[in-house]
Amino acid sequence: MSEQAQQILQRVFGFSQFRLQQDEIIAQLQNGGEALVLMPTGGGKSLCYQIPALIREGTGLVVSPLIALMQDQVNALQQLGVRAAYLNSSLSQQEAQSVELQLRQGELDLLYVAPERLMMPRMLSLLECTKIALFAIDEAHCVSQWGHDFRPEYIQLSVLHERFPEVPRIALTATADTPTRREIIQRLALEDAKIFVSGFDRPNIRYRISENQGNARDRLLRFIRNEHDGEAGIVYCLSRKRVDETAAWLSSKGLDAIPYHAGMSAQDRQQNQARFLREDGVIIVATIAFGMGIDKPDVRFVAHMNLPKSLEAYYQETGRAGRDGLPADAWMIYGLQDVIMLKQMQENSDTDEAHKRVERHKLDAMLGFCELTSCRRQALLRYFDDHLDEPCGNCDTCIEPPETWDATVAAQKALSCVHRTGQRFGVNYVVDVLLGKDNSRIQGFGHDQLSTFGIGKELDQNDWRNLFRQLISRGLLKVDIEAYGGLQLTETSRPVLRGEQALHLRKFVKSSKTKSKTRKTSNVYGKVADEKLWEALRELRADLARQQGVPAYVIFHDATLMEMVERQPQTGPQLATITGVGERKLEAYGDDFLEVINNHLSETSAPPVDTADETLQLFRLGMNAESISQQRGLTPSTIYSHLASAIQKGDAELQDVTGLEESTLITLRNAIDQYAEEGRLKPVYEALGEEYDYNILRCVKASMQGEVI
């Protein structure tokens, strides 16, 4: 790794070290090589091409599929002082011409372009007259016709290799199983590229899946209120109608929930997406049309109200949670109706039989994942050819291992009943026969005379529906869509029906209304004890974001604010050591955030007597504040707050604590008298030419006031 790349990482992006394989990937591109990168969401894929683009001569050209994603990434880069722009349909002709002029004149470090615009002959001709540092193809899984998010225009991107053979390319994705990887390589002509697989694990996400018992909305509401009240989240629904109904219902319960789906006007969709990105605590309820490439780092939960159609889709959608690395939840509730609906959608689609066969396989894998009794994370990673040695301890099956039961006899009854009723009725009807329901429909067909009539009274209706769902998911039964959802036996069912094979299934668990353990972002590690400072920093961030018309996280991520609360820096150099604070952001926002932190320290009540007394005793033994800080493992600001309290009580002398001459102390007192505004020390700090540390000023202020500092 070059020293130049390390310097850019720290100076521009505010990070002290590379993660995963970032340094190797950057070196590969910096030296003119090509790469295929598979890295988990939130793993830092963008840096893999942004830093080489800043090092190499020319402009880095990034192919991105969504307008909103481009805008967010360009906003974030501009905040860092990087010369970035985008070209897409949201720009006026004059704005687009201005960007093109910047490109021609070499005034851009990075340019984001939609694949459709990139493929225009005029754009390709413009690039041939421009020095290009590299091509980055983001969301590269869109090239796969077998993937969950195929975009036809991505296939044309092989032209980059043909027309610009000397320009290095990098293709990046967080979601690609082995067949999809092969297709990416083949379609983008990346046979000579080095492949970097950093793993797919997102250890900060807790996976939780349960059966729909008819109370899905109530359980969703309890989940949000108990665990993510006031936090941002995404709720996915299978249909537009359910999106509208769920968003309206959550809003009626006092949550800030808004809808998003293709049936809305483009203006309403854009407005709701902008609100979700720019405001804190907004919940967006959406179909799967929402979210690819959404770069909002503080999404604390993703909830699925229906079954996704594949594990790739599930991984991609849940991956929008916790991109900042802080704890997040992937919560899902699903039922038999989801299985039937998805199978119906598959059979009614216009795709060829080969595609349908792949889709069936993917749905079966998704169902199998839901019915697991072992660690979900291990199974999810295994699907992507990744490996986890031990169970993760952070999914529902690890935290509360599900019970299993010998369902062989019950399954035989269910399968036999399907057979004897003619393999043409749906789940509800067959369950009624098993339960011995005496209704006119059953009598009309004469099924009250069958040997299976009433033989299933040991289970209730929900138990039977759960059993049928698992029989379908395991392939023992199939749903005949053309026969209005009638159940049919498969060859796989025969060994069970004949008693040649035992069947153990996941036990159906009744929903509990007890509150689950709350995991709030602001104190998740037990370090952010001062909620008041946390909220003050978030409020400042929101104000700055509103003034500039950008999402709050573009100013600073939650993780950066949490580190500020934890470490409470008081000077520019101290703030510069916080992760995510680069040179440009320090210059732009440093004073504002330091003021909030230092005001908070000024207003903080005196510390508990025992720890303050220990500091005072060490001080009386001749140790200064810095030495006490090192010995006690506390921050200097904490030690100075102890000593300020002692000064105010008359237990310590100001001159002994500060080591300053009396004449200097008089100057500081006069400055505090003259410049302090409502107790704020920042004007005093600035009036004194930033020569005296806030800790010293706090001690002087303590000597002047009768209130506890």
C-alpha cells in the first residue's frame, strides 16, 4: 500500500486504517490492474475506487444505477472537498453541459454516470477525448440475468473494455452467488481481473424470522416501539396496496411512516425518499422497488412483512440496515399465503422455463432458510460460499433455539387427506376436513365420509397451517396454481407417507407479547452515557444538514457522533482524531461541534464525591492533571472537572491547578467577564487567540462562580 493512499484515507476521509481488503484492492487499481470486488454492505466498497481515482491521473468514472444513489455519494464527496459530479436525467441541459465542460477540462476527480447515459455515442466520444483514471461498475450483480436485480443496460458495459482497453476497471457488489460471479466476469470481460472476496458476513445485523399468526401489523408495531422507537427503518411489503395500508396504519399509531412504490407519482416517490434520507427517525414502507444502493448509514432496522423471493434479495434488502457498523435488526414475518403468492407469480411470469426453474430453486432456498432450526447466519453465508466456524449468537435460532417435534404421523395424516380429497383443494379446505368441520361444502363432496375426516383434532387450525407450510417448503407438497391453489403430492412425499422416512419439523411457537431486549443506538455499547450531549450533537447535525439541503449523515455518521460523546474532544487536534473527521470537515464543522461539547462540559454537574475525592487526594500528593489522568485511566477533561469542582468549593487553589501566574489569571477572569455569553466559553477561547485550553478556562470560571461547574 502506497503512503499516498494512506495519507488520503486519513486526510480526506478521516479514517486511520483500511478495512478488509481495501488496501490490496486500491493497490491493484493504482497500478493499472482490474478487480472484481465482493464486499459486504457497509464494508467500504466506495473507497476501493475513490482513493485510486484521487491518486491516478484523470477522472474516475463510476457507473451507478440510481439517481438518488449518485446524488448522495456526490454530496458526501463534496463535503470532503473532493471534486465530484454526476450526469443523469435530473440535470437540466445547462447543468449537464457545465459538468461535461468540467470533465473536458480535467476539473473532476470523480464523475457518476447512469449506464444508459454512458452508452450514448456522444458520451463515449466525449470520454475518448478525456483522460480517464478508471472505470468503476457499482452494483455489478445487475449484469446477471439470473440475479434478483437484472438491468439489461448493464450488459452493454463490456464496450468499456473494447473502447478503453488501457483504462483499469473495477466491478463491485455485495450480493453475488457463484453463478452470478461467473456471469459478471463473462459479461464484463473481466477474465483477467483479480477477484477479491471479503466475505458476506454482517455481524452487526441480528436476523429474526417468525411465522405470521394473523397479527403481523401488531407485532411490527410492538417491535418498532420496543426496540427502535424514533429510529430510521425500512418496512418491505409484497404489494402496493399493503404498502399504503401499512404506512397509513403505522402513521395512525404515531410513527413517522411514509409509503414508496411504483404506483405513486414520480414526484411523491422522490419527495418521500428525500425525507427518508434527510430526516432522522423516518420509517419508509415500500415494495422491493425501493432501496438498491440507498446509502443511508443509520437505518436501524429492515422489516419484511412478506417472504422475499430469494436469499439474494433477502441479503440485499436486509443489508440496508446498519451500514454504519452499529447494531441493527433484520426482522421478518411470513406465512403460507406468501408462499402461494410467490409461486403463483413465478408460474404466471413471461420468462422461459429455464428461468422459472432457477426462480423455484431460489424460493425453495429462501423457504428452507426460514424453517431452519440451526444458526441462520451460518446458513446465509454458506449460500454465498462463505463460511462461519461457530454459530453466530446473534440470530433468533442462536438466542432462543427453536424446539423441534416428530411430525411424521401428523404429516402422514396431512398427506393422506390431500390424496383422499382428490389433490384439488387448498390448505384451508384440507385443514377443515382434518379437523372434522361439519359444513355443507364438505358434506356436498362427501368428504365427511372419508377415513381422514376428523383425524387431526390433536392440532388446531394454526398448527395445521404451519405444518402444511413446512410440507410445501420441503417439497413434499406442491401448489397447483392453475387449479386455484390446490395441493398435490410430490414424489418426495412417498417415503414419509409409507412410513419409510421420519420427519422432524420446527415447532410452531405462539406469539409472545413480552418486550424483547431493547437495543438503542445511543447506548448500545454502554459507553454513550450522556444522552443530553448525544441529542445536542444530533440537533446540531440536523441544523447544518437542513441549511445545506443534504442528508444528516453526510455531515457526520452516527458512529462519529457516538465517538465524540464517548471521548469528548475539546480542541481541533483532538477532534481530528475522531473517526470520520477529515481535514475538510474539521475546517467546516469543527468549531460548531467543539462548542456543543465544551458547553456541555461547562454545564455538567460535579462528579460523584468518591471519584472526585480520589483525584483531589492525588493532586495533593503533587501530581498534575495529566499525570492523574494517566494513572486513573480517565480523560483529562474528567480530571479537570474534578479539580474545577474542588476549586469552586475552596479545596484547591486555582494557581496550583493551572500553574499560571496571577497576572495571567486576572487576564483570563477579565476575558470571561467580558466575552462569556450565557456561560459559553467558546467566545472567550477565541478572544484569547485559542491560546488557553478549555479545561483551564473552566477552572478559572469555577473560581469566579458559586455554582457547581
